[in-house]
Amino acid sequence: MKKIAALLLALVLTLSVAACGVVEQTQEIMENIAVEDELTVEAVSAYPVTVTDQMGREVTIEGYPETLVSGYYISSSALIALGQEDKLVGIEAKADKRPIYSLAAPELIELPSVGTAKEFDLEGCIALEPDLVILPQKLKDAAATMEELGIDVLLVDPENGELLTEMIELFGVALDCRPAAEDLITAMESIEEATMEALLSSSLPTVYLAGNSSFLSTAPNGMYQSDLIAQAGGVNVAAEIEDAYWVEVSYEQVLEWDPEFIILASDASYTVADVYDDPALAGCTAVENGDVYQMPSDIEAWDSPVPGGVLGAAWIATVLHPELVSAEDFAQLSRDFYETFYGLDYEA
Amino acid sequence: MKLKSSIYITAMALAVMAVVSLFVGKYPLTLPGLLAGHEMQLKVFFRLRLSRTVLGVLGGVCLGVAGFVYQTVFRNPLASPDIIGVASGASAGAAAGILFLSGAAAVTAASFAGALLAVILALSLAALDKTGKSGTIVLSGIAVHALAQTLLMGLKLTADPEKELASIEYWIMGSLNGVAVERIFPNALLCLVCLAVLFLLHRQIVLLSVGEEEAQMLGVSVTALRLAVLLTATLMVAAVVSLTGLISFVGLLAPHGARLLTKRDHRGTMALSGLLGGVLLCFADILARSVAATELPVSIFTSLIGAPFLVWLIVRRETRA
């Protein structure tokens, strides 16, 4: 039922915009955003402002936050997209491993690290004396400690598209950047619409998504990556498995599924060539037809719910349905998005 | 039960397990399909199913025999190859391989090297004690184990949680999944050689168990023999776990089972221990690949069967006393 509803919705949406083409429309939206941003003088909302974070905690922010710490790469990326990167005084560990920082905000790499969700540097974070700290929900204990010390903490949980939008809206209010947040959400929605063309395809090819740690780990139903495949007009072969995190399968399981496409996660520790060379996979349709691809990772991991993650589904659509979502259109979408929100200069 | 009939029955059980193992899995195989030469079925059978079954049988036999050797030499029912650091050495080696090398074969090599290094270190530390007591080997094994665990922790700390850390954790839980047929050959050959050596030395191994002084009197060079036997058994275990990751309880459980069935310590018991190990690992692997939609770590099942058995063993001993 759900699938039929999604298809109908996609049909209606696409028919309504078919006249001018989704890609053009998206471009237009983003151009408008660029113009608007220059004109908008940010309205100062009345502080103190009380917000409810993604763990349902009520947080009252007394004054306009001048300094921020972000302990999660997804919130950090969203902060750049919202033009808040100059306020950051501390950032999650391994910032130098994320190309988006060196491309869009190289100064972030030099910032003190507050560690990861597993090894959070509580004292180091407190020592930075930030006005507001943004942490993933795993660090709720650290958040409680900091609150006792009088430091405001927002816990975020951007684990899928919906929650990501919710987080961006939360930042809009808490950091007083509502217009930027609205623009970002609009742009993300328009890219999603462009991708929906893929859903109109009469055939939905089967896809095996191979995980970061090994080829035999895959994304089950309930994982963000599995949703991406559905959004791009494909059928995740591992969707029959119900789980929320990477699961391990066997070669014979992959051969039994016999997917038409194999897509490797952005940060896979092995290559497309490794998959073609694997004797255990010979005879699999995707390998025979040369349909093994790896998600690009030169800007951001598009298989994670960062704001640019909407491009992940669009990229998969170019692989599965090149006749509906062309590579050129996708390149344009991606370029516009990163130019508008991250200030990347593609000419250079 | 008579030794011969126990061996006969266990060998039959192992053969049944092996056949079941050949026909249980996610890719549907049928006898008519195989006979008719269905290309994909043949490929799955020879490349994936057969190699996995060989690994299950041979790996289990090796772990069972090695466990028997350790328990006999140390005269301790809780002794296993783990006590001289082979498991933790293999884990640290595998973790280093996952972090700094690429490819499954490289990880196997690194893990094998790690296990060997740990054992050589433990045995040379023990050699520093001139009295030549078997207790010294245990103590130096504990020291090496702790050292390897520290190294492993350090490596895990630097690993990326999404990628390498996940691989390391999964490796430590053990699995017979995805071991390529090419990687099995050299290790299997080594295992067979080690098994042959241990069976040739069976009489001496049993003599070691009667006590060091008695063995000395019977004309056995205790220290040298113990070293040779332990090294051979360990080499065999390293060859198995470097392919599969850690497999818990098989080495501990199989010798106990064998002694329960025969109540004697001799060559037949060693063979029976190996057969039981094979049955246990094969059975655990069949469960690991079939009870869920995904592949589960094999150690979950070896432990699930092993832990209650151990408890039963302890309770049984107490009620007898």
C-alpha cells in the first residue's frame, strides 16, 4: 500500500511540474535563495528563547549564542549550511578526515576536538566555555553534567531525512537563523522532488548495498541507506531483513538475491575493482553486466543524513535510471546545492 | 560405552553434520540441480558450501585435539590454547591487519603472525625459569595475554567505529562466513601436518600427564617434549583461528566430552575429542547461517552449547564427591 501511495504522490508531483522540468525548477529555487540571502537582514528573535530538543528536553537559551560546540559531523555540516560555522569553537574528532570541512570551512579543522560520541572529552568541551553545545543523543549523560554546570546543550538525533529537517528547524530557532533554515529545507525538498522522477520508471531494479566495513555487511530495512534506494526507484534486496544497523550476510545469500546493481557505501574500505575481481561473486547479474558502483565521497558521505544527503538518493537514481535522472542534471543539482549553502567554488 | 563404539558413533555424527552442512544455506541447492549441472548451483556448492564445510569439520577437529593436548599436558581441565595467549595474539594481529593492511588474506596472515608471536613470547618467557615447571608456562601465558589485550585495546581505540572497529569486533566473535577456498588450502595443509605429528606423539603426550617426575623416570625429556607438543598444537589452532576469528569453547568442551564418554586418557580419547570438536563446530556453524535472516557469529552457538555443558560438568563432579 505504502509503495503505491508513494508512486501516486510522485506521479502527481511530477505531472504538476512536468512543464518546466524539476531540475530547472530546483535551480531556480536555489538561485532565488542566493539572492534572498544577500538581502535578508537577520531578524533578531527575542531571547531568552525556549526550545525542545530532539530528546524532548526543554532548553532555555538566555542570550544569542555567540560561540558553539558541535560534537557530531551531521550537525556540524548543517551549521555550515546555515552559515553558522564562524561561531564554532570546538568540533567532533577526526574533522580532518571530512573533505567538506577543508572545502567549505577549512578553519574548522584547526578547532579543538571534543572527541567522538564514544570518547567524549567532557572537560575539554567545558573548558571552551561555549554558549551552546550541540551533541548527538548518545551523549545525554554528558549533556546532563554540562547542564548542571550551566552550559546549554541541545541533543540532536538526525538519523533520517525527517529528523534532519526537524534538527535544521531547531537550529533555526535556537540560533536565530530561521530564513536560512527554511531555505535549506526548501532546497533539500526540491532535490528530493527531482529524484522522484526515478520512481515513475516502470521497472524498479534490485540493488545490493555493500557496507563500509566489508562487502558482506549490508543495510537492512529500517536503515537510512535502505530508504535512499527506495527513494531512488530501486528495491533493496536486503529489505526483507528487519534491523536498524549493518548486518552480516553470506556470499551465497548475495548470489541468491542476484541483484541487478551493487552499490558500495561512500566510505567502503574496499573498491569496485575488488568486487569485480572477487571469484565468489562471478556470475552475479550486477557483476556480469558491469553494474557495480561506489557512492562518491569526495565532498560528503551522501549515504548519511547530512543536509547534502538528499543528493545520495539523486545519485543512486542516476545509476538506476539514467534515462530519467541524467548525470548532467545531477552534477548541476549537486553543484548548485554546494555553491549555495557551502560556498564551494566549482570553477576553481 | 566402549571407546571403539563411541568413536564410531561420533564419526558417524560428524559425517551426518558434514552432509547437512553441505545442503543448508541461503542459496537453494538441490541434488537434481547439482546432478544436472546447474552452473550457479555447482559454483555455490564447490566454491562456498564445500569450503565452509571443510573449514567447519577440520577446524573443529583441530580445536578439539589441541584442547585435549593442552588439558593433558597441563593436567588442568580448564586449560585451552587461549591460556598461553594464542587467541589474544591472533586477535591483536587481526586488528593490526584490518587497520593497516587490506584484503582478507592479509588479515589472515597478520592474525597468524600475531598468534605465533604471542606463543613464542610466552614459551621463551617460560624458558627463563630453569626449574621447567609447567606452571611457569601458564604464568607467562597470562602475561602475554594481558600484553596482547592491551595492544588490541590500543588498536581498537584508533579504529574508525563505522569501518575498522566493526570489522575487528566481528572478527573477534568468529565466523566461518566468506572464507575463500584459496585461503583455506595452506592453513588446512598445516593443520593436517600438525594433526599427524600429534597423533604420532600420542604416547608421549599421555606420559606427560602422569606427572613430570614419573615421565622423567620413564625416559621422556619432559621440557623439550612439552615445548614441541604445545608448539604443534598451537600452530594448528593459529591456522584455524586466523581464518575464522575466535571460536570459543570448542577446545575446552570437546576433551571433556571425550573423557566423559571413555573415562580414559589415551590416543582414542584424543581422536574422540577431535571428532566431537568437529561435530560441535559444524553444528554451531549450521545454526549460525540458518536461524536468522543474517549471518550470526559462530561463537554465539559454540558458547550457547558449551556454557551449560561446563556448568553441568561442575555440578556433576560435586555431586559425585
